[in-house]
Amino acid sequence: MPNSPTFSYKPLWKLLIDRDMTKTQLQELTGLSPATIAKLGRGGNVTTDVLARICNALGCEIEEICTLMRNEAEER
């Protein structure tokens, strides 16, 4: 069974740095739990609702906060 593609939230962390914003400020702005912010920090799976709340709070598009990481074996 092939590995599922995963998402990288590096673009989100770069966006926060560019805006001089902390993860705690993001949490307060979005109303997300500390556990959800931690899950994002570990590259874990989150719901599309979480991603939409972040996009709405930051006034950005989804491609500005995450990227799809494909498994090399799937690309062959």
C-alpha cells in the first residue's frame, strides 16, 4: 500500500515570520487549540476547517500556507 501524500506547513511558518507573528498570536486570531497548532508544527493532519480558519484570519489563499509533499515512489 503506497504512503499517503502529506502536507508541509512550512509556507505558513514563513508567512508568520514575514508578518512578525507568533504561533500564539495565530492561535488567538483563529481560535484554534494549542493542540492543533502543535499538530501543524509537526506536519500532522488537520481538517480543511482548520486550514480555512487560518486562511480567513490571515487573509490568504490555501497555497500560501501549505504544500503537498508527494511520495517519490508514487511519482514514478
